[in-house]
Amino acid sequence: MSDFETVLYKSSDSETWLSDPMGRIPNRAMYFGDGLFETMVYDGEQIRFWDYHCERLSSGLTLLGFEDFKIPATEITHLADFYGSGKPLRIRWTVYREGLGKYSPESNFVSQVLHFQSFHAAPKLKEIAGFSDSIFLVGNAFSSLKTISALPYVLANQEKVKKGLDELILMDNQGSISEGSASNIFWMKDGRIFTPSLSTGCIDGVGRRVLIEKLAQMGFEVNEGEFGQTDLLNADLVWVSNVTGISMIHQIENQKFDPNLPDFLENIL
């Protein structure tokens, strides 16, 4: 499939989406990272887990003090149908505070950007992972949000590339496992499933939510908590996930795990 890309912009005082990749510059997204984003997958027929994306965005905007924002659900799903034309897309939906000001906003209304791209699924296997020795997350009231000020993840992915790894595992400032460089992390030990709690500073991923719910429905015991490196390294299976899919981890440091995707994870996302 050839790569496809288009960007649309909409301000609070507009009724239409414009083919304007720059929007209004300067803006608070550029100056302060003052906004949130959703990364979504259109599967050729619908935006997967659309309600979960809307719930997460809406609650995050409320927490950040934005004015009541009505989700333009029909507009976005129609645009996905139009640009998708039966093929899968990766959609980044960015919502940021309008106006300028300094740290004190002049407005709590929003501007939006939709970025449509060809979809590429997550790799089924990531061979080698390691622990970050430079980025440590801190859990707070905002750490679970997908903010557009994503500097820790930019630096984490630089470290991953520099080390020649397929995945980098981030810890929090207390020494607990938090997440992957662009994904949530899960592992299985003796039939029980574990994933870090949001208190470790990890993102409240839509894929994470879906996995926790579906695995519980299957009868698995899913434990959210604060776990150390030893807990992870003693696992039988390890995988990372986001809305683009699940990737098994074959090796962390010198410890190897079963690289095969188990049946219960097939088509779960």
C-alpha cells in the first residue's frame, strides 16, 4: 500500500475543516504544549474503540480546564470514511487551547488538527528490549494523559535508537516498571497477568483499557500495581501494546521469553 497523508485544521469559530496543516501560528500548542491528542485506527469501516477515545479526550480536557467541548463525532467519522475509502488509516487527533497569552491562557476554547496517514500495524515481535537509564517518569494528576508535550517519549526513543534496541522500558522515579517507549507493557507469570498501575506515570492507553477489560472477561486475573525489574524479568511472557497492535518481547537485557503470540491475544486489539 502506498503511503497516504493529509492534514485538516478547525478552529472554534469555524464550521468546516480546512486543508491547512499549519493552522494559526503562533499558537499555544507550539509555545506551551497546551493540549491533548488521540492516536486512532480506522480499520476501513470504523474508528476502532471510538467511544473510548472520546471518553479519554473529554475527561482530559475537563481536567485541563478547557471549555465544554462537544466531540465532533459525526464530522470525524465521516472524514475517516471519506479519506479511508475502505482502507485502514492511522489518525492523530490533536486538540489544543486557542489564543496566546503567556502561561495564563487568554481563552479556553479549542482548535483541532486531524492528521490522516496510511496505517502500519505494530510488529508482531520486538526482539531486544532494555531498561532506560536516563528517563524516569513521575506519576501525578496529569501523567496518564496523552499531552502534546511528549518530551520524555522523544528522549526515550532517541535512547532506544542509540542503544540499538527494538523497545525501551521506562521506570518511574521510585524504581517501578512504568511502560514502553510508546506503549503500555504487560506480562504473564504462572497464568496471571500483570501491568503497571497509572500511579507509575504510564499513559492511560486505550489499548491498555481494552486489554484489561477483555482479559478479565476471558477469566484471567489481571493485576495492576507497582512492580520492579525482577518481577518483569521473572515473567513467562512479555508484550507491549497500543492501538496499533501487540508486540511480543523476546529478550530484555539477558533474559529471554517465549516470543510467540498466545492464542488469547490473537485479534484482541
